[in-house]
Amino acid sequence: MNFLNIFVFNFNNQKLNIMTNLFLSVPVMATDDYVGFTFFVGCMAMMAASAFFFLSMNSFDRKWKTSILVSGLITFIAAVHYYYMRDYWASTGESPTFFRYVDWILTVPLMCVEFYLILKAAGATQKLMWTLIGASVVMLVTGYWGEGVDRDNAALWGLISGLAYFYIVYLVWFGEVKQLAANAGGAVAEANKWLGWFVLAGWAIYPIGYMAGTGDFGGGQWYQGLFNLDMDVIYNIGDAINKIGFGLVIYALAIKDSAKS
């Protein structure tokens, strides 16, 4: 056996060992761990949605490919983070707050970009896009600060985060986003309405999760005991509904528009 063959043999063995260690190092999930189960299902659902969006890109006109790509990126980024969050939960039994907010700081602004992409033909400007992104970043940074850093003042940081959230709701339902969608009419207006419901009702899940998880911080916030639910379960269900749902609305709009062509 020459040097090259020895090198290839050792290299393949090393890869096999790495893959074996990767799978063997994943903690076993208890059968009654319903929180861990939602992390696992969330990861699988996001990965399946990513494959669906990526594989369907070539089925549409060029103008829709970017929107479908962004939908796939949103769910793919979430799937990767859910894989690590599930592992973190199984290993420590603690909420993966840092990983979750890293996921959100990447995916939520991309969800805001979706509004810009579908309304661009109706006159949406980059200023509107950056306004939505800026509000989403404020919402997330202040939420993390209350949940992971300044826990004694979780209610205050939650209030600031909530104000940023309601500003996004205002833009989508009553502000510039609403006006542009109304001017565009047809399938664009319908898709914007559905995305607006995801923002209003779907994103409202997260403040509930925040209050459920931070109620006992700092000796007890004013909303302590208001929501006797598991924060991670609420967040996991909300992520699956909102991120996959956002992409499916964009997909349906692309299908409807392509059928007219």
C-alpha cells in the first residue's frame, strides 16, 4: 500500500469516526420530555420546509425566486438552530435562550424583507424595508436583554420590545405596507393580508412566551402566574407556525401569479 492509499484510508477512517462521534454524542431524549419533543419536531419541520422551498424555486418566474429563496433560508437557519437547541436542552435541561435569540435575529429581519419583496413592484422602498428590519431588531434585542441579561427589569424590557412589535403591526395593518398592498390589489393584497395575520396573531405568541418565562424574575414581575405554560413549548410552536406559514403564503402567491402568466 503506497503513501497515497494510506492517506486516503486514514482520512476516510477519520471522517467515519467524526460522524460516529457526532451521532453518539447526541443525548438521548426521554420519552416523557415533551419540551425536547417540540425541539425535535421543530427541527424536522423546518428542515422539510427548507427542502420544499429550495426544490420549488425553479418552478416560478425569476421575480419570485428571491422570495422563495428567502423563505427557504428562514426555515433552514431555524432548522440548524433547532438542532443545537434540542441538544442543549437535552444536555442541560435549561432553556437555550442565547441560541434562540441568535436564530431570531437572523430570521425575523428576513421575514420583514419578505414584505419588501412582494411589494417592491407596488413601490416599496428600501427605506420601508430598513424601517421594518430596524423595528424587528429593537424588538429582539430588548427582548433578549430582559430575558437573558437584566432579568430584574424583565417587564420594562418586555414593554419596549412590545412597543416595537406593535409598531410593525401598525405598519402592516394601517401604515405604508397596508397602503402599498391596497394599491397593488389582487393576489398581492391577499398575501399581505395573510402575512399581516401572522404578524398580528402569530407573533403575539412570543409575548405570551416571554411573560410565561420571565414572570418569576427579579422576585416576581406583575404578570407572574398569568400564563402557567412552558416558555419553550410556546416559542417552538410559534416558530413552526410563523416561519413555515410565512413561506407558504409567499409560495401560494407565486403559484397564483405564475398561473396568470
